[in-house]
Amino acid sequence: MKLRFVHLVALLLAALLPAGAAPVEPAPTPSAPAASAPAASAPVAAAVTPAATPVTPAEPGSLTAGESFAPADLLAWARNFGTPLYVYDGDRIAANYRRVAAAFTALYPATRLHYAMKANTNPAIVQILRREGASAEVVSDGELQLAMRFGFPPREILFTSNSKSPLEIDRAITVGAILNVDSEDELEQIAQRAATIGAAARISFRLNPAVDPHTHAKIATGVIDSKFGLHFVDGSAMRAVKRALELAPRVRLVGLHSHIGSQITEPEPFQLAAQEMVDFVVRIRRELGVKLEFVDLGGGLGIPYHDGEETMSADAWAAAQSGPLLAAREELEGELPQLWIEPGRALVADAGVLLTRVNSVKTTPIKTFVNVDAGFNTLMRPILYEAYHRVRVVGKTGGGKVVEIAGNVCETGDLLAQTRDLPPIQAGDLLAILDVGAYGFAMASEYNSRPLPAEILVRAGRPVDLIRRRGTLDDLLRGTNVPLDLR
Ligand code: LLP
């Protein structure tokens, strides 16, 4: 790899500076005028060239990013940046976006992809997707404000939440984002706030199609007993639409939304939910003359977390999501709404690897524990959803020893992986936990007073970028205050 002069300087500086004080380049300037470079806390784009050559770009459909990183690169990055370390393959994220977008536009050209920011809010990751053409789906005032800072036009941002505070409602109305309304109570509040502010609120309704998505119970959202959405069976969806029409022009109904869950691996639930939604779209068109700008059918496309697992392709997802709308063309007199989708995991999960160092190995009467320097504070999915993530011992292959990968949090449940047949492991070895680009860092915490991990971005033909510096002791204390009498 050719080293440019600036990279040599950066390399030198990185070697001279203490850890965490890497040289800072200006944040990339997004093209949209609304964008302002995120404030001091956000992207630290330090160009630090690793010893080894960077990755070859991963082909869509090839092995996960973790597999396409060369072991020598992973070892070098772990040495340079420390562990635990989140490593993202930026080219793979762009390729994922293009694959999903192409699958939809081939069938339904008027599709718009709203990245579900909650999956990974690192500004550098979001910028890759924004530059690919994504809009944003947000779930809090924090995400709304971040999305605007990142340069997403506010009018394209959809704000979904079952529980919006008055402040969140006000902000969304003021900036012109679309409020995805979850209840009749919330609808009334929005109308009142819009009147007070003197602006029109653009809204959609989140509907609950009562479909079982066959996924983990904690992430199934469109089932009848979940907290999300208005229902067809009790008439609340229809009542809400009628009420929104009465509240015009203070409230302007522009779309309908559903999101039935996450990590869904088969097309049928999507197809069923889409059909329920389209039946309702046709009904309100016929009975009330409502014409919608968009129908948003949510995210939820799963990825294969296991070796050899086959999950639904983006093409199959696109067919399931768009089929019912296309079939309703006549009933909608040729005026089809835009189709919006909100993938999170499918865009970023397989592009992320967590590197963690083995501290010690211990055999007990029953099991062998490999103690690593990450825990559920670093990666929460295993303890929260019994989630399975593949583990590789960097630089070793094969198997031979069944072990538990034990996190460093003081709780028995903190096992990052269980009963894994791995090559012999010893203290100092580096492990790679795969498919952690979505809901990995995003759900990390400082529990047990362990600072947050660092994140790096790898792209072919470019130096590796530190996109979030490792947390520090000061970060652990940030914002705290000890009253004078307690000092
Ligand atoms: N739209 C809405 C309204 C959502 O609530 C979500 C995710 C998405 C889109 C994106 O879903 P995706 O395409 O990523 O499946 N922490 C869990 C996943 C929680 C998903 C929450 N909602 C996990 O680690 O599996």
C-alpha cells in the first residue's frame, strides 16, 4: 500500500502521542447544506495506518466481514488501538445498502430506504449510508437531532416511538419531521401542540398488523399483545385515520407504517403484514378518499448469524414487501404511494467485528472458561436475547476444545458465547466476535466502570480511521457532581 506523506506524519504522531490522543482530522463535510460537522464529541477521524495492508473489499453474499479481514490486519489493529475494539468494514456497509436498494427498486422503483439509526449511530457509519442515498428513521429526540446534524433533511426523517414526550413532539413539529403516531392519545396531543406552535404536523400512523414474525419474543413488535401501534381488529386504526382527517390542516396524514420485528429470516410474515397494510390503504382510499404519500413497511430483514445458515435474501424481502402494493395498483387507480423501508441490521450487522483479548483460561470441574476483556457491557446481545455470534480465534483454525467465552462483567450470565468448539486458546490470544455491527456498540454501556470501547473504520485503499476513541476515566465521571458537603 502506498503511504501518502500525511499518513506518514499521522503514523509518526500516533506513535509519539499517548493513547487516546490521536491526531484529529476535520470531520468529513457532508454535501447537504443543512449539515454541520458534529460537535467535539463526534467523529475523531485519525488516520493511523496499520502495519498490514488493509482489507480486500468484501463481495455481497461472501463471508462476513470478519472473515474477509486478514488475521495479520486484525492483530495489528488490536495492537494499535487496543481491545475491546469494534472494527467496521465501510465497503461492506455501502455494498449492503446497494444490494438492498437495488432489490427494491428493481420491483418497486418508488422505494425509499430509511436507515434505522438505532442499529449503529456512529457518525462515520451513518455518513456512509447517507452518502449512499439513505434517509433516516429515528426513535428519540437525540436521534432526531443527530440525524439533522449528519445532514439528513428533516422533512425526510420519520420519528417513531410508542412514547413521545411533549418536548419530542414539539421538536418534530418544529423541524418538519414526520411523526409516526402510535396512539389516539398521542394524536390529540400532536394536534394541540401543532395549534400552539402554529405549524402543521405531518404524521403517519404506526399500525400493528398482528402477525407473528417468528423471531425472539423481545424483538417481535407487530404481534397483537405488543406495546406498538394501532390495531385493525379493535377499529382503533380506522378511528385514528378519521380523526386525523377532522384535525386537518393542523395535522396532515401523509403515510402509514408498520414494523413487525427484527431478525426475521423468512418472507411469509412480511408478506402477511404487507397484505394487511395494503388492504387498509385500499379501504381508506375507497371509504374516505385518503391518498397517502408513502407506506412504510419497516425494517426487520435478518442476517445469518450461524455458519452455513441460509436466511431470506434482500430480493425475497423486496418481493414480500412490495408484492401486495403492486397487486393493488388497480384498486388504487394507478396511484401507488412510495414504499419506505427501514433496515438497520441488514445494512451494518455483518460489517462489524468485535476484537477482544484473552486474559486467562480456567478449567473448572464442569467447563473451561476463556476469560476475555469484553463483556455484556461491550456486547449485550448474548445476555439479552440469548443471541449467537460466531467466534474466531485470530490466526488459528480448526477446533478441538469446547469452551465458554466468559465476559469480564461480575455476573454469572455474562457469557459472550457458550459451548464453542475452538482451537486451543491461551492468554494473550485475540478473539474476533462476528456480526456485531448492528446493536453492538449502540447498546454498550459503562457498567462495572469499564470505559466504552474504541471503534475503527476500514475501507479498501484508505488508511484505517479511528471513528471513536476509547473511553477514559474522565468519561466515567463526565457530568457527575459531588455536593460540597460530601467531598
Ligand atoms: N424500524 C423500527 C420502527 C424499529 O423499531 C426497528 C428496530 C427497525 C426499523 C430496524 O430493524 P432491523 O432492520 O434492524 O431489524 N436490539 C435488538 C434489535 C432491536 C430492534 C429494534 N427496532 C437486537 O440486538 O437484536
